[in-house]
Amino acid sequence: MNKTILLVPYWILLFSIGFGWFILAPLVPGLISDFNVSAGMIILLISIYGYAMVVLGLLSGFLSAKFTARFSLSLAGALSIVGLAGRAFSTNYDELIIFQVIAAAAYPLAMAPVGSVATSINQDKSHTIVGISVGSLFMGMAMGSFIGPRLFTQLGLQNTLLTTLVLSVAAMALLLTVVGKYPSKYQGKSLRGSFEPSMVKNWYIGLVISSLAVMFSSIASESLVDQSVADAIAYGGLFGGLSFLGSGLGAIILPPVFERSGTLKTGLIVTSVLSLLSIFVLAYFLVHFSIFYVAASGFFLFGFFGNSFWAMAMTSTTKYVKDPAQAGFATSMFSVATNLGVAFIPVFLGPFFLSNPAIGISIVVLMVLVAFAMSPTLRVGPDDVQSSSGEGAEV
């Protein structure tokens, strides 16, 4: 049996989590009206998923390493169902946020140990598996952003939220048919050696790419409003959806291409260069909005190349450890670092960028330029030791 087939339910689970997460973005007005709360309180609901990764990411990697990925993924599916069900039937904001926290806990449990899943199923195709896994999550986020408004118009708020529950139940049912066949021999006895100082370079890349993607999706509408652009809010929402769509497609398409052709090192460099070019196009044409298609292309292309770069940097962390049990903890640390960036950088850099766009463009380009400079030094295979600095320092 082709072991890769076992991963399809896992990818559907990740898609369902992304869908349930970002379907809330276009539903903000309806949620504000139904629960009689401020926009900030509704936006907090969306942010909870990122905070969940920061708080639970390392714990998720630990659970995967000590009890195997079966336990972590089954728990993720169960929590997603409970949280999304409670969310759909919540009668007040207090209930809503409690069940949103439960649903959000599924995200780190499913995503953080992706390294264990990838290396235990097929270590030789770990970049492909991680890329498709990350891409599945982002495709779910994009689909939620794109079709959420139409579902809301046709079905109303509660039935729209119920669609996320139906998808989650289907994902769990499929997962249960295969999760028992996931390798269990990689249960770890020790996490010693899960960290090396060179991983910090990977963390920086993950932090920069993810935080800038979230920041620009968040400030796009406001930037266009400041320029008195007609339909600024609609354009901002579309740009965010294009960014997620590009992220999903990039992670699914490019890492497998580079892995199959044996050009992963080249892939890291190429995607970092194209990330650098596309972030400049995105930032410049958002601030100097004149050609819609150029600005839209900037969002899509930064998502496409940036998230491919991000996914390969994440997989690269698994090449610093000795076995799949530790790989899950390595990708967990990467995910936590990434989401720490998402939690803080947009909050501080976003308003500064809006107030000082010329300096802001220089800052974001410099951030990605540093990531580009680091790209050739990342490890892409277990034998790729000399290309990374600081090897051998284990904890």
C-alpha cells in the first residue's frame, strides 16, 4: 500500500481547520450584529488560533513525540468537532469564545507535529509531505475567506457555521479509518537533540514570512481607505484571499517539484529571491495604488513563493534531528516562533507602515533580504551538515 494515501485524511483535517478558522473573517459584520459586541472582540476570535499555536505548540510537539502522532491527530479532530459544534450553537459571546478556544486548540495539535507525520510516513519525501500539509491548511483558509460571504447570504450565520462542523466531522471520520495505520515505532523516549542553534535561522525565516503575510492582509483595506480608493474594503478582503490562495498553492506545488528534481537548496534560494521581489511589488503598489492587477499579483505571488519558502524552511528543521519523534518537536518549535511573529510584528509594524510608508517599504524589504541571505545555509538533508553553521550543539 502506498503510504502517501494514508496522509489524505490528515490533509483534509488540516483543510477543515483552516476553513473553520478563516470563514469568520468575512462574517465579522454578522457576528457583530448577532452577538452585539465590538469588531475588536470578533477579530479576537480569529486571532485565538494564532495564540493557540504559541501557547500549545510545544506541548503538541511533546505529545506527538511521547505518544506518537496518532494521539495528537485524534485529539485534534475531536477538539475541532466539539469546538465548532459549540460555536455554531452559542447563544452569547462568552459561550462563543470558550468554544472558539476549544476549536483553536486543534490547530497546534494537528499542525505542530507535521514533522513527525512526514518523516514517519516517508522521510525521503518529507518536503513534499510538509508542503502539501501546510498548503492544505492555507487552501482551507482561502476557501473560507472566499465562500464565507456567499454561504452567509444564502444560509444565514448559524447554518454557515454549521458547514464548518459538517466538514470537520467528515474529516474526523476519514482520519479514523487510517490513523491506526500510522507508524507508532517512533515514540520517543527523550527529546534530547531536538534543538540546535542553527535552527534559529529557520525560525527567523518562518517568523518574517508569516508575520508579513498576516500584516499586509490586515492593513490592506485601511491603506486603500487612506488613499480614498473606492471599494477599499472589498479590495482588501480580496487581497487577503489571494494571499491565502497563493500560500496554499505555493506550498503544495513548489516543495514537491524541488524535492523530486533534487534541487532543494536551489529551491530555497529561488523562492527567497522571488519572495523578496514580490514583497516589494506588494508593498509599493499597495502604498501607491494605481493598478489593481499589479497589487493583487503582489499579494498572490508573495503568498505563493513566500509560503513555499516557509514550508521548506520548516521541513529543514527536521534535518537537524535524529528521528521522527524529535522531528515533530522541531517543527513545533518552528511553528511557535512563527506565530510569535504573527502575534507581535503586525501589531507594531502595521500601524508604523501605514503612517510611514516609505520607511515601511524599506523595512519589510530588508527583513526579507536577510531571509534571502540565510537561505543557502539551511540544511535540506541529513547529510547536509557542512553547509549549516553551528552544528553539533545539542540540548
